[in-house]
Amino acid sequence: MMKKKQKKVTKKELNFLKKFTRTSYIVYAVVAAVLLVVGGFTTMAGFNPGHDYKMRYTDTGRIDYKVYLKENSFFKDPYLSSRTKTFITNLIDYLDLDFNYGLDFDDPVNIDYNYHFVATVTADKPRSGAGSTAGGNGEFLTRTYNLTDEVSSRQENTRNLSISENLKIDYDEYNKFLSDFKTSTRVAATGNLKISLVFDGSIYSDAIGEPTTLEYEEVYFNIPLAESSVEATVTGNSSEPREHFITRHIDQNIVYSAILRTVGILMIIAGVLAAVVAVRDYRDVQSSKRFDNTVKHLLNTYDSVIVEVDKQPKLTGMNVLTVNDFDELLDVYNSIHMPVSYYSDSIGAHFIVISEHMAWRYSILKRDFKKKK
């Protein structure tokens, strides 16, 4: 079988390879720097103890109400709105209340909550020296009524929760109850009817971790009982949302931490190896420069006596003497007046003077320059 002829490397390709070798240490140095920096940050991230998480949420409560009146010849409209602050109790039939309570969260959360409405009737002792409507300093009687069944619900991945309920309250029934109490017991007492939203809930998410109880500020409507005239008050109405904050220390995931530490350490090791290669290549480039400069100096200085050849001359059957200095080779040249042949190979640069049966050779070896610092 005929042996395939090997393709000869061109001078242009050799120059490219030489240039690439001389700049490769820069590439390795950049790679080493990137690996060491990124690996360092990744390793530190793997040892991160976690972070503090803080989430803000707001709640807003609002109650709109109408006071419906019994048939009478004094008021044209069937009800008085919340703009009216003073009411004649004997004319009140029932109360129409619209409760609105809302929560807004900065981040999506899962909410478990329940709520219901209660009515609380109290008979209080009047304060000393104060009128019967001044408010009590002790309770004769407290009675609580559940106005609605408890509602339990859950919402997932939400930023908002809204509760809206309309209640019809038989004010006259509660007013008569307290009037009868005062008449039968003959005690001086101030009475109040309180309609309130009873709410409790908890939220959780991946960011928060364990379920957290929501802060709740009571939202209620209050109106006095068993008085000739009364003023209704609403607690919980707010034009500005009330702010609350949840803070948690979140520990970093153990598996994620281990992965970061492993990847970071591997990158640091790779960076160190790349740095070693960069230093090695840099030293090789410097030694190659010193070698090239030494050879060029001889070629430029003694251009008139040196002839460059493509390959090593045939020295078969000749007595080849190795000289240790180029000046000794020049002495031979001056004696026999034969040109100095120059060729290079992978080992180094070689200068030879050839006579009929003798050859004198001076070599500059690349390995000798690698030993220099």
C-alpha cells in the first residue's frame, strides 16, 4: 500500500502557532483570574448563614351604616346616614351596617383565616360625678350574641384579601332588653351595643417559612342603648392603611449550600491550575524570546558570513567537532574560508562550517534558556 504523503506545514501556519503560543499565557491568566474570583464568591455564598426576610402588609377596616327609623312624623327619609351623629333612640328601628375589611401584602402568600360577627350588650356603672352617658367604670352586665356563623377559608398565592358583609341589626330589640334591665333592677347604668368583626388568620409562604399569625386591630361599630338620644361611634374606620411587618431569619438550604461550596472549591482548584499553566507558559515565552534574540543577534551581526539552509547538511563520514563559542567558529571560518551554514530545529539553532572531511558545529539550545530566570 502506498504511504500517504504527509502535508507540509507552511511558514504562515508556523507563524500563527508561534504567535498563539506566545499569547496563550494571557488567556490562561484571564481564565485563572475569573475562576478564582467567581469560585471565591461561590464558596463564600455556600457558607452564607442565610438572610433576614422582611415583608410588609397593611390592613384597612371601614364601616358604612344607615340608621333606619320607625314610622314617624318628624323625619322625611326612612333612614339617617352615617353623616348624622346624633340619633333619638325611641325612633330607631334597625341598623344597616356594611363591614369592609381588607389585607394587602407586598409578596404573594397563602392565607388561612376565619371570621364571624358578634353583638355585645353591656350595662356599665356610670362614672362618679358624670352623667349617665359618660361611660362606665365597671360592668353590671355583658351579653354576647353570635350574629353570623363562622366562615373559614383559604387563599393561595395571593397579595390581597377582602371581606365584605352587610348586617341588619334589630336595634329596638337590644334597646328594649337594656331598658327592661334598668327598670327591673333600678340601677343607674349606661348601656352600649357593640357590633364587631372577629377575625383571626395566619399566612405562610416559602419565603416566610412557618405559618405566622396576622396582627388584627378590632373593627367595630358602637352605639349607646336606653338613652333618649345617642351618638354612634365607629372604631376601625381608617383612610390610611395600617402597616405591619413580618421578619424572619431564613437559613440557607443545606443541599444548595453544599452544591455552592463544592462548585466554588472546584473552580478555585481549576483557577490555581490555570494560573500554574499561565506562569509556565509565560516563562516559556520569555525563554523563547531570549533564545530568538540571541540567534537574531548572531544572524544580524555576522550576516556576511552566514548562509541559512533549510535543513541540516549531510555530515555522514565526517569528523564533527563541537565548539563552545561562536568566536571559535569564526576562527575556523577565517582559516578555511568556508561559509557558516545555519539551520534550526526543535532543539535549537545550529551553525556549521564544513571542509572536505571535517565539520565544526556551534549550537544554541532552547533548553539552556529555560533554566534561566
